[in-house]
Amino acid sequence: MAAHAKPNHDYHLVNPSPWPFVGSVSAFVMALGAVLWFHEMAPIWLMLIGFAGVLYTMFAWWSDVLYEASHGDHTPVVQMHHRYGMILFIASEVMFFVAWFWAYFDGFFNYDAAEQVARVAAMGAAWPPTGVELFDPFHLPLFNTLILLTSGTTVTWAHHALLHNDREGLKWGLALTIALGVLFSFVQVLEYTQAGFQYTGNLYGATFFMATGFHGFHVLIGTIFLAVCLIIALRGGLTQKNHLSFEFAAWYWHFVDVVWLFLFASIYVWGSWGVAVHHG
């Protein structure tokens, strides 16, 4: 990247970048490959090539952003706009999960609606469908809830340590948060292996796995996000005044925590009230 002249304004005019084009082509190849693979018209390698391109684009583009941040391009005005962008991104993620909650509660409240003839025939006018054995909410789901709540405190500790220039506290707080994120993912995989229902065959299974599965995917993304921040911290890249990437990672992690609390309260606890549960 060419050296930047000292700007005479507070805005950042980015250099020409290939990554929007490369990312778009990679995403198209990945989507096309996935569709062809699903229909058994092409091997999986086409999708994997596109996926590799998307990952490389993310790595290279964010590397450029980190370079710009470390060379003074992220002025207070630019940082403010980055924060607006992150807020809008999290808001879009909120609406993404609203769709899955809406699908779940539509089945919850309208399982025997007269106009839902196909639904009644498929589920036997019962929610959850007859024969579906639910998870005990106060077993693995409660354990995972405690894990995520604890991780919320450790990431806050890491942020507080950074603001007070406590480098060891920052590193330990981030490391513990990452470890708790990995533990959460492991427990959720263990929970899925004990499921008394499948994704296919009933509306309950589809909505349950889509809601909790996408949340698990977000936990994975957040864990990687925090791991990158830890690497940057170990290299001395996060400072009291310049740590926007870690601030966004913390916001994202708290968002993941809040979504899980809604999932646990509505789908695991309320959704299993008075229904036979699987105790594992």
C-alpha cells in the first residue's frame, strides 16, 4: 500500500482496493458451487474454492484496515463512522434472529389454527409435535447459559484492563473469553448429539436448529473475532486510544450473549413447559 500524505481533513479517502471485486466473485462462486453440489451437478470443490476466496478476502481486507488504523487514517470522525456501521450491522443481525423467533412462535401459538390445515395434519395439532422429546433446559442449556454469562464478564474485564493499560489483564481476559466460547461450542455439539428430534420432518425441529444453530455459528464468529484481537494484543497492537477492533468484538460478543438469553428463556424454558424432556 502506498504511503499516505498527511490529510488536511478528518475524513479517510481510501486507496483503490481489489477486495470488493474479489470478495464478490468469491461469494458468487461459493453460492453457485453450493447450489450445484446440492443438486449433485458438480463436486464440492467449486464451493470450497469460493469459500477459500471469501476467507482470503476477509483476511486481506481487514489487514488493510488494520494497516490504515496503525498509520493514522482512523481519525475520531472516521472512528465515529465505523461505530455507526457496527451498530447498523448488529441491528441487521438482530432482525435476522427476529425472523427465526417469529417462525418458532408462529408454530408455538398457531399449531392448531384451523386455517393451517397442512400444519395440523403434519404435527397432529400439538406443539411440539407428538413424539418429540425436548431438552431439559436446566441441564446442558443452563450450563451453556452460565458459560456465556461468565464470558461476558471476562470480555468486560479485558476491556476495562485495556482502558487502564493493564496488558496482562487484557490478555488473560481475552484468553478466558475465547476458552469459554470454545467450551460453549463443544457443549452445544454435545447437546445436538443427544437431540430427541431432527431438523427434518417437523416444524419444531427446523425452527429449533435454525435458531440455535445460527446462534452457535455467531458464537464461532465471535470466538474467531476475539482470537484475532488477542493476537493483535500480543503483538502490542491494541492501545488505550486505538482499540476499535476489540471494542467491536466486545459489542458483538455481548450481542451473542443477549440473543442466547432470549433463546434459553423462550425456546428452552418456556417452550418445554409441561412437556416431556430428555434428561441426557
